[in-house]
Amino acid sequence: MINISVLGAGWLGLPLALSLKQAGNKVKVSHSSEQACEKTRLQGLDAHVCKLGDTFNITQSQALFESDILIVTIPPGFRQATQGKDFLIKWRQIINSANASGIQKIIMTSSTGVYPDNNQMMREEDACAHNEKAKILLSAEQLLQSEFKGEYLVVRLGGLFGGNRHPARFVKHMKKLNSEAIANMLHLDDAVGAICYLIEKQATNQIFNIVSPKHPTKAVFYQTAIRYNDENLNMPQIMNGDSGKCISSDKLLTIGYCFIYPNPCSVYQII
């Protein structure tokens, strides 16, 4: 049994916490409100309020930092008013609190957005600050690696879908779609499964891409999702273009993880 805290029990953090608990670990989670904590406690998880940023209170959040492993699933907030500019402030608060409390390991969920949209296979060493979002994400990754006194693990997740996040809902906001663009997708079950696997394997001081290893085009993926969905949706205008980046999960596959959905289209049809 490992004492694990999940900072951010949202779309990914909550099912991850439930899976870790089911595996026999002692798990605590955080929400930004007491009301959300109460709902999570009904699912058998120990929940605590933690508000990072200007309102951060280490005394209120201390229980979360009394664990062996801290998994941080908080989003960078690029769509919020701050546009992610306070992400590094939050990560400094996390790292300082973890150092003071003796956390042994921090697992950070990052994004494959750190890779430029070049027409090539992207591996873990190919990340670069190609835009402002990538710069913020990489700065947080580097802060963890340089300032945290314990061990770290960074997982860069592909385009997340599954659960109540159906790909068809993304189509509603698309005006055009490149016919050749590669889909670097990741189902919720594999996001949870791969992180649990890396914990089990005690992977340490490394970075892993977690993306379905088979890459249909976005046009094929979204068309498949639309056909499966009950809503009456039409595909956006299909345009010609470059294939763009293709994210490799070879490093994760090499250590033995078997994807539940190696082809993201297989969630919606048997291929």
C-alpha cells in the first residue's frame, strides 16, 4: 500500500484516484471547494480543499502533502482569464510544500502541446518552447526537475477523450479540418491505466509520452466518432494540408504498457 495524493480530482484526477484506491493504495484528493469534497467523499475517497494561487493556504491543505507520492493533474488554465500566467506560481507552491513535507515523488501531468507541429515523429527529447503555451508547460516541467528534492515523473498526455468528453462535441467548434492531419489522441482509460502502470513499475526521473500508438487522421477519427454519436452532426469543411506532428509512445511501450485502445477509433468501432 502506497500513500498517494491526487491534487486536482477532476475529469482525469478522480477516476485515477478511484483506480489507485481499488488497487489497495491509501488515496487522498483535492478540490477547490468543500461542496465538491463532500460529493467525492461519498465515493469513498478522503477529500480536502486546496486552492492554489493567491488564496493558497498550506495549513488547510497540509493533509494532501502527507503522502509518499503526489500526483498533480491541475490544468494550466490557458482558457481562463490568466491564460496560464499563474501556472508557475502554483507549481512553486506545490514544490515548496512538497519539499517541506517530505513528499518522495511528484508525478506531473503535462501535454504533448510542447511539441511543434512539424511533419515528423516527435519523441520525448523533441519538446521545445515553440509558442507561449509550450513555454509555460516546459518551464513548469523544468521547475519540477530542478527544484523538487525528491523524485519526479512527467507524463505528456495526448488529446484526451472518453467518459463525458465525447469527441463529437469538438466538431461543433470546427470550421475546417485538414484531411491529412494526424490525430494524437488518448482515451481516459489509457491515461489512468498508463499512470497506474508507471507507478507500479516505479518509473523515476523520466518523461513519458502517453498517446495511442496508432494514428488515424483527424478526419477519420472525428468521422468515426460522429457516426457513433446520436447527435445529428456534420463534418466541417475538409481541406488539404500537411500531416503535422506524430507523437511517439515507443518509450512507454518499451517498458511493457499495453494500451486498452491502441487505435483511438476502436473506441467507437471495431477495426
